[in-house]
Amino acid sequence: MITSVLSVLALTAVVGLFLAIFVGGGVYVARVRRDGIEATLSGARRLRELR
């Protein structure tokens, strides 16, 4: 019983991680298509400099 709950929990975590990676990639691609690669990279540089 406990092992099945843990395996379902682990599977859910892995699927959630893959979904987060794909959603993040989709957001990045949409931003690059909308703004262009130079604007996207300069925004990332600016964000890094603020830290």
C-alpha cells in the first residue's frame, strides 16, 4: 500500500517536472517569436545584472 502511494507520488513529480520544462520552453519560444532573439537575450542579461 505505502509503496504504491510512493510510486504514484514519484510518477506525479516526474510528470510535473517534464510538464514544467515543456511549458517553460513553450513560453521561451513564444517570446522569441514575438520579440526576437536579441530582445529576449538582452532582457535576460538585464535581469541578471539586477541581481
